[in-house]
Amino acid sequence: MFHIHHFFDVHWIWGGVISTVLQLAIFGAIPYRSRRNFQENLLNILTKRFVRDEIDLEEFEERKQTLKGSN
């Protein structure tokens, strides 16, 4: 005898929930940031601080070399 209730079983729901959670964990919760973009952002912040006279030229150059040396 053919049992149609297997078609309406809840196992496919759990498969969808687990798949959705995995996709969110992989693509949503773990943002991709390249190391280069991160260093460019730090250099932009450093430049802005220099322009606003928060740091002097010597400190700017030292920190800039530190950022470039950490590639």
C-alpha cells in the first residue's frame, strides 16, 4: 500500500532550516575583508590624523612604515 504521508514528512523542513543556517553562517556572519583593504583603511585614518594635526610628520612617517612593513 502506498503511503502518501511520507511526502508531507517534516524531514525536508529540517533540511531547509539547517541549509539556511549554514548559508547564513558562511556568507552572512563571516564578512570577508582582505588584508590589503584593512591596511589601506588604516593608512587613510593615519593620513586624516596627520592632516588634522593630531600627529606630527615624524610620527606619521613612523606609523606609515610600520603599516607598510606588516604586509
